[in-house]
Amino acid sequence: MSNNKLQAAILVVSETASRDHSTDRCIPVLRDVFDGIGNGQWEVAFTEIVPDSVLDIQKSIQSWADCQKPLNLIVTSGGTGFATKDVTPEAVSPLLDRHAPGLVHGMLASSYSVTPFALMARPVAGVRKKTLVLTLPGSPKGAKENLESVLKLLPHACIQAAGAESRPLHAGGVKKLEADAGVSSGGMGEVPGGEHSHHHSHPRHDHSHGHGGHSAPRAHTKQEDRPQSNDPSAGPARRYRSSPYPMLAVIDALNLISENTPEPVVQKVPVDLDLSGAVLAKDVKAAESVPAFRASIVDGYAVKMPHSGRFAGGVYPVALVSHAQPGTVKELKEGEVARITTGAPLPPGADAVVMVEDTVLKRQTEDGEEEKEVEILTGKIQAGENVREVGSDVNEGDTILKKGEGITVVGGEFGLLASVGTSEVSVYRRPVIGVLSTGDEIIPHDKRGPLRLGEVRDTNRPTLLTAVRSHIFEAVDLGIVSDKPGALEQTLRDAFRKVDVIITSGGVSMGELDLLKPTIERSLGGTIHFGRVNMKPGKPTTFATVPLKDDSGKRITKSIFSLPGNPASAVVCFHVFVLPSLHQQAGIRPVGLPKVKVVLDEDVRMDRQRPEYHRAFVAAKDDGLLYASSTGGQRSSRIGSFKRANALLVMPARDGSMKKGERVDALLMGKLGELAR
């Protein structure tokens, strides 16, 4: 622990999270508050999760407050409502020596400015011995808002509670206290949700130049740098009328995806038919030599070279037979030959193999079933001729495949691994992807009967599932979820227990029912890295990460790609944004679709405001060049524009058209078309 920082603990009170720590969202959110607006004064020394039990709550608080080195601050989250199981206030109140109603009022006032339902909480605050204790709501959003509303005031309270004298602390009056805390009169009312919190250096270390005093508090960040989505509880009348998210260039969005995509996970897997598509995480060395024995590379006759070193043609008895099958073969003597098949082991003593084409049959057995003598027509046979030596293909210990190489579906790599007896390899685990559609108007694509007014068949989900599986990733169908905040939140929480990446479509625009962004930010404690991209189609594409814990309790992040609801937009954005991230997590290099130069086979109109990813058909012609033709109307709702499409033309934002014969970059989504005549 750092000696110069105030020590804090976070206690989450939750039946669910106490059974499965990975479901907790409050601890990472509250840690971020301490780190983000705590002016570097705080260290979260301990975290714990307990069920809704008075004794468990009290035991944790007493262990942190009653020890030889008590903590400065304990914040609890959960159990402050009116449900019968909510017992946190009843557990904490008896432990407090002095209550702090002002902090309670400040937290309630801050949350009330967001929603009147904040008054349905029963917070408690006060001091036990030398430790300040605060109770926060159980939702990540509510806990964050409450802590942000008072955190800058708490160092002053904790220092006093620890035994510091008030007079020196209050020297300079309220204005100095406000400056030290980084707040101003009336300023705390601007903080709800953390959107206006200012990050200052501690004034005692920020000396003004030439004036001998402290510099005035100065904000170092801008609120517009920290956009946040609509609050679903605000209602349609108070929703944003324009997106708070900046419009990013595609390259900047791809860079953010790369920076925030989890590192590949290494796992050991058996060498079986499921290995296709995997990427090796470690070099593979041969466990045995190939071949493991001296073998014939032709059908013919094995011979033993005479001591003179020169083999003479003539008639020889056929003493042995060696087939390409397991078995014991006796030793071949000089003056004998052994009939041998391709791939069969040479008998002990044999030095070379004569091709059957260089022999004639001289005599057979009396039953006519076997050869008895053959004549070898050549005397030019050399030792080792037509023999595949031990390890001539692969030597034991040789590196046969290197880290980063893939096991392709062609099968060559798999065959190589199998040939040397490799039973297990280390690979990068391929992420599991869940695909979800949102919207009360969305119905399954295979629902029978006519549609009711407003209903839309779910095109995106089956299309995206197909796209994911076509790149050899496991795809999980998460179904269709309603446009209701609670339903969406629960579906996402449940999904993250079984998938690594979630792809959603719909619900990312500016409508009152577009709840993906607020659910990610406000309910899951996630971070939206971008919410708009300067491209056509796909402007509202959103990329976010959500903090979680794995089965061992380790903190991890998982990704959400929220794609537009229009079918063509969703498919384009999967290939442009999602696929590179999946490749990165799976260790595949290079990431994303291959880029090639193509020649336009017709004029293609450009969009003057946004770069466009134009669906096209690319084929090779007799001149060896690749030619592209448009698939027709490019409206984002027109999934038919993907019929025959095997490429996306990367069209610049300009007036007019690119002319037939001009060259343009294209991203290849599938195999090249047949040769055009």
C-alpha cells in the first residue's frame, strides 16, 4: 500500500454476485471513480462481495475499521432499497459512532437531479472510530453517481476522522477548502454522472508563478471528450437531438478497436479435425523422424551391395517379400533380392532398390503363385538408390511449424503434424461470438403468415451468424431481445457468461427506443470507444468493452459491436470492423479482409460527404487483372446489394463518379468470380 494515499475499501452486498463474482459490475466502476476524479489521493486497498446478511456486512466493516491500521473510507454498494432482503442500512447504522446526514443529503440531491426515483434509496453515512462509511446504491450507475457527488469532499472528512485538528485544516476559510478539494460553490450540483467533474492537481503542490500563492482551479479536460448516451429514464422529450459521439474516420475507429481488443488466449488442444483454422501459439517440434525406417520409393527389388561396391546384373533368387505394412522382415544376404513395394521398409542388410522396370521374371514357383528368380538387367545400381533414408523428410527435434502459422483448411499442416505423431499443440483460442437482434418490431425470418403492420423479418441475425461461421468462428444465436432496458441488460449479462464477443444489430441510432448505448454505459459499466463512423453505410456503428471477471476472479474485458439495423450496413460493418477484431483475438495475421487493387468495369458514383464501401463483384480477366462491377443500388436497407457480391470497393468521398478503367482499392469478402470472357 502507498503510505501517502488514503486507503479505501469497496464492499458489494449482493446475493447473486456473492455466488458468482463475475456478475459484479460495481467494483470496477467504483475503482474507476476513485482513479478518475480522486486527484491521485486514493488507493482501493480491499474489495469484497458478501450476501444480503447483516452479520456478513458488519463483519467486513469491523475487520477494516477496528484493526490496528484502520482504513480511511469504506463504501458499500447494494441493499439500500425497500425490498425485504435490503438490510445494509440496518447493518451499518448500529456500527456508526457519529452519523453524517450532510453526505446523505448530497448523494440524494445529486441522484434526484437525474431521476426522482433516487429518493427510493435509504443511504447511510457516518464514522466508526476513525473510518468513514458510506452506503451506495446497488446499480453501477447509481453507485457511480453517488460516489462522484461527494468524493472530492471526502479527503477532508477522512483526515478529520483520523484525528487531525480542525483549526489548521480550516485556516484560510471555505474558499481554500474548496480550492484544495477542486470544487466551487454550487459546483457539486453539476457533477451528477461525472460528466462535469474536473481533474486538478492538488492545489498544495500547484504553486503560482510570481504571486506566492495558489493557482486557481483549472479544468484539464472537456466534457465533450467524455460523451455519454441518452438516459433511458429521461423520456423522449429529454433525449439527445444529435449524437454526443464524435464522428471518427474509419482508420481511427480501427485503431481504437485494435487497442481495446483483448489479447489472444493460449490453450493446448488435441491434434484432431477441429484444429482447422487455428493459429499456433508456440513452435512445434517433431516428436519422431519421418520416415522412421529406411523405405523404398519405388516398386522393385531390394538388393545387398557386394563388398566390392559394384552391383552386377544377372539372375537372383527372390528370398523375401516386403510390403508397406507392419511386420518383421528377416535379413537379406548378398546374392539374394527381396521383392518390395513403395513405402515398405528395406530388409536388414539391404542397400538399394532396383526398379521393377529394370527386371524380368525368369522362374516362378511350381504353383505359379510366386516369383522364384528374377533377372536384373542393369549393373549401374548405386548404394542408397531408390531409398528414402530415416529422417530424410523430417528429423526428430526439427521445428516443423512456427508460432503464428495457421492450420489451413487445405490440410497440409494437419498432415505434417499427424506424420510426426504430434498429439497436442498450443494455439490461440478462437473467440466465441454471440449474435443478437434488438427491437420489438423484429420477428423471426421464418415466421409463417403475413406480417402485421410494422413487423420486420429478422434478416440481420441469420446473415451475421452465417458470416461469422464462414470465417471458422463459433457463433451462438442469442435470439431477439425487446426494446426494454431491463430485458436488454439481462440478455447481455447472460450472454457474456457464454461468449467472448457480442454482435448486436439495431438500437444504435437516436430514437427513444435505441437503448444499446445507454445500456452498455449506464447499466453494464462499459466504455463506448466510438459511437459514430464517417462512412457509408454504417455511420452509427458502435464499439464498446465491458469489464468482467472470469471464472478464476481475474478482471477481463469483453467486446460488444453494435451494428446498424439496416441489413446491408450490418454486413458491411461486420467485415470492416468486427472481423479484424476476431482475427486479432485468434492470433490471425494479417487481420481483416485482404485488400487488392481492381479496375472498374463501369462508372461508379461516389458520395460527396462520406467514404463509401460499395458492394461489388470482382473477377479476373484474360489480361491477369481484377475487374469490379457494382451489384446495383447501394441503399443501406437493400440486402439484395450483397447478391453475388464478393468485394467492397473503398470509394473516396467526392462529387461525381469514378470512371470505367480507373483503379480503386477493394476488400475481398469471398472467392474471385469466374474468368470473364
